[in-house]
Amino acid sequence: MSAPAVDTGAAAPVRVLVVDDQELVREGIASLLGIQPGVSVVGTASDGRRAVEAAVAHRPDVALVDVRMPGMDGIETTAVLTARVPSCRIVMLTTFDDQDYVARALRAGAVGYLLKNLPSAELARSVRLVHAGVAQLDASVMARLAASLAAPDPAASSTPVAASVRTAVGPVPPEPSQNLTGREVDVLRLIAGGSTNREIASRLYLSEGTVKNHISRILGRLGLRDRTQAALYARDHGLL
């Protein structure tokens, strides 16, 4: 997901709690994140109850929570953590790319939904972006959202995922404050279609750096926060 770069230099590292019932996975994620710049793993937990205890004790900035866990599952854990430690931003980190899980997680208060096949450097970047206030959704989740938004039936854009994403990222601006250039409209359409920066660059014969610059200008001109809001904006303004 494209967003302005996060400065990891002088800033304090983002404090992270890793929650997963599988010890090998839990410790592996913690170890991989621990060597990434701008991130500090302050604790791990094997279930929801221990996650709440650890969050209250360590006050992490971000919690990475698995969806399926025995006892208190990831969805319930997210709801409890959001209530008990509101300063902690919750990201679901799972192997399950399921629309129902996505919708329930976002409704419970999660601000991200990522899959475990994410490279450790990208996971660390997502953690830093979430801490900076930028919602993070896996590309496959975005693609499904885009597909539902592109459907001609108005009810299609009210699928659980679409509705929950609207709630999570806020309302879409009614009208742009400035007109986009033709190239920016092309980029916006491809974002809404679920394309990555690399794919957009290939389609439009641009460099990835130029694509990132276009996206930054699009978000700034339209008053949007991230790619998710951009996809919703494109749908609401007939750009799909």
C-alpha cells in the first residue's frame, strides 16, 4: 500500500506486541521484526487473555493479532484490546483471506488486515505506517474490495468488507477540491482496480517513483488518507 515514507531515524521505535497461538510462528515473527529498523517487540502472547494482560502491562503501540486462536479468538481479542488499551492499534496478521474475518475484524476495531506471507521488511513498514495512522490492508483484500465496489448493483458496494472499510477509514469526500490531471485519473483507476505500484508503473510506462508521486498528489488533492479511501472515492465518483 502506498503512503508517504515514515521517518525511522530519530523517532522512537514502534512498540509491538505479537499475538499468535503457534509458538514457532509467534517467536519467528517477533525475531524477524526485532531486527527491523524503527520497530521494537515488547512482548508476545499465545492467546487473547494473555494478549490483554501483556498489552495492559507493556502498552504497545501496535498489536499483531492472529484471527484463529483457542479461547478468546483474534476478533474478540481485538475488541477487548481496543476497549482496554485504546492507544494500541490492532492489525490482524493471519493466513486466512476471508471476507467475513476481514469485516468482523474491522468492526471490532482493527486498523489493518495482513497475511503472513508478507516479507518481514514490508511487515515492519506496515507496522510503522499503522502507528502513523495509515490503515493497512493486504493486496488481495483490496482486490476483493475493488471488485465489490466495481459491481453495478448499488447493493454490491454494501458488502461486509466494503461497509467495514468505510467505517474503519472514514467517509469519502463528496467532491474533489481540485481537478485531477488525466494521468492522475489513470493512476486512480488502477489503484481502485487493486493494482500495485509496480503494476501501475508497467501499465502506464512510468517509474515506480513517479507513480508514488502521483499517488501522493492524488491523496493530497482529494483529502484522502490512503489507497483504501482512494478506491472508495473512485467508485463513488464513477471512475470505475
